[in-house]
Amino acid sequence: MRQVVGGRAVDANAASASQMGRFETEVLATTDNRAALADMSGQWIDRFHERKPLKWIMLDMDSSVSPTHGAQEGTAWNGHFGCMCYHPLFVFNQFGHLERCALRTGNVHSADGWEEVLKPVIARYAGHHLMRFFRGDAAFAIPELYKTLEAERYYYAIRLRTNCVLQGRIAHLLKRPVGRPPKGVKRIYGDFEYQAASWDKPRRVIAKVEWHPGELFPRVGFVVTNMPMKPDWIIRFYNQRGTAEQHIKEGKLAINWTRLSCKGMAQNEVRLQLHALA
């Protein structure tokens, strides 16, 4: 490693494991250094884009669960996964680059703290002349998020949880098709305006109804969007957000970025940021 680094490192002694541990848990864990670490991935990405300017940017937001070992500050019991955990939040772009991430306590909602993670990324691209897109699952179906994206001229596709009103709007699509059951999956799309009680205005909603062979009831999904494209295109566009989940899985398996074994929340945040940079 000293040969790779070069310079004075060739003849000098490398830091011991205990020195590196103190550097990580004491020096980097200060407030200013943690803020600098959170900004660093965006700085690297900006340098990349300076060499190859963008025509459009796609942001995918998703959360994950990071299991821990022993009693640690900020952890909570996650009954679904059966473990003590943190709840990190990530934003990726279309190249798979991690734009920004943050470590949160394990007992928060999937979208809690989205402003601290997403708004700095939005601000970095505000001065660029390009098309902007955003995707998120049902956890990010938040009125304030819609308004933020619309104000910043982002096209978005965000999944909506099913409710009785939405089901009623597509009741005509939920009747079993007449004739022999299809051998393959039959997809039907709906397109309508909808305004939830917490929304400031009506927004476009795309419905997808899938009839699968051998199943008595259809599978139904809804996406809220401000894009003018055809319903089937929007659904395909939304479905591609699954790549963000693959990037998170890759980080877990390849570099163990969810191995958060420090006792303090600040120290574990440093560890997550270092692994994310790696």
C-alpha cells in the first residue's frame, strides 16, 4: 500500500490499526468532518460531470436496513428483519453513482429526513441546463416532496399506496375479462386526475392492472406523476427504479457498508460514509 501511495509513504511507517481506529472514531466523527464526508461523493460526481456534461439527470431515492451487533446508540428493534438496526437513506443517479446518503435511527419512517438528503443534491444540479427526473417508492408519496420536485422542474414517478378511492376510479378495469383466461399476463392501464386530502392540487395518477394466469384477482398498482407520456411508458419508467435496490444490495455484499459495529451514532455515520465513498 505504501508503494501505491508513493512519495514519503514509501519510506515511512504506516499507521497502526489502533491509530486508524482513533482517526475514524474521534477525528472524522466531529460534526464538521461528518458534514464534509457527506458532501464528498457529490464533489467527486461533479468532477466526473465536468469532463462529460450531462443532458439529463435521474435520481432514485431508497432506504435500507443496516443490522448491528450489541447495544448501540440510535438503534431500534426491527421486528420484520428480527434485528437491532439503523435505517440509512440513499440517493443514486442513473450511472449507479451514490449521490448522497445519511444514517438514521432504526425507528424512523422510510422517508424521514428526505430533505437533508435530497435537497443538497437538487441544489447541486440547479444551475445545469438539463432534464431532471426522480423516482421513489410509496414511502416517498409525500405532498411536500411533490411540491419541491415541481418547483425545481423535476419530472417524477412515485408509487401510491392503494386506497378505496383509487380502487373506485378503476372499478371498470377490475372486472375479469370475458372469454378464455389468457395464457400470459394481461395488462390494462388507467389514467385519471386525483387529489388526496393532503394535496394542494389534483395530480395525474397512472394505474396498472395485471391479470395473471391462475389467479382469481388482479394485481393493481398506482403511480403519481407529472410526466405527459403514455401510461405504459410511465410504468416501465417507474419499474426501472429497481436498479437502486440492486446498488444497495451490491454495497451490502461487496464492501459490507452496513457493517456498523461502533457504539456511537456519529461513529457509525462515519463508517457508512467511508464505505459509500469506497
